[in-house]
Amino acid sequence: MKKILLVIFGILVLTNCTSVKASEGDMWDYFGDQNVYGQKPVSDKEFEETVKQLEEKKNKTKKMKGESFHQGNETEFLTKVPAELPVLSIPVVLKLTEEVRLPMGHYQIQGEKKDGKVYLKFYQAHYLIAEIPAQETNDDFGQESVNFVRLENLNDNQVIIEFGSVDFNAYAVMDLAQ
């Protein structure tokens, strides 16, 4: 009986010592130097310091959206934004002059004012295909976007091209080729 109590007491003492030792260190301490990637272990303190430095750096470079945009400079802001040219799909052949036709296709449209007149330029890739005169208007044609171009049937022989940009809105009436 004494032997059994002695063995149980010995087991309790040994397990208590290993549990005390385990609670003193980190669980990773038992793995020793088994890092196959050659990295040094990082302590909790080093980790916390690194996280703190990264958060401070993030807070320094963080800018609020709309910080430099206010009512006073919105026109300047809109004119400096590089405008993507709107694309117009023309499903019919248009007559530019008696001899010249604009074939069906997709065109990027750019509006331009020169010598007090308004022109619409039709581009494919970076090539200017056609330039037609247009009439400037204050009508926005019911469009919600600033830059737009749209082709509408006017009657059986004509279509209207409606164009809008930051600078001006315009339209051009074109005859269909027969």
C-alpha cells in the first residue's frame, strides 16, 4: 500500500513539475530550433511593436475621399478628368455628302468647337473617319450622364445624333443613304 501511495505521489510530483514548466514558457518553446525556412522566431512583444508601427503608417497615409473636392472647384475638377470618348453604334449607312458615305460601324465621337461652330468627329481606333457640322443646344436630351452620344430615328429618311459633353451639348441631323 505504501508503494502504491509512493508511486502515485511520485507521478503527481513529476506531472506538476512539467505543467509548471509548460505554463512558464510558450508552447512553441518545445519545438526548439526546427524552423526549416530559416526564419527566426518572433516574440509577442516584437509582434505587437510591428503591428503598432504598421497601423501608425497606415493612419498617416490614409486620405479621406472627397477631401480636396468642394463646390468651388467642381468645374475645374470635371474639365481636368480625362474624358473617354463615348461610342456610337451606327446600324445604317449615312450620307455625308452626295459622294461620301459613312459606313455602318462603331465610332468614338468627339465634339469640338472651332471658329464659333460645333463639329462632331467620328473616330475608329485613332483614325479620324469623318467630321460633320452640328448645332449646339442647351438640351441635355434627358440623359443622366455628362458624356453621351445617341442615335435616334427622326423620320424614314433621317436620323439625329445627340451628343453631350462637359463643354457643350449638340445634335446633328443626318440623311440615310439610299
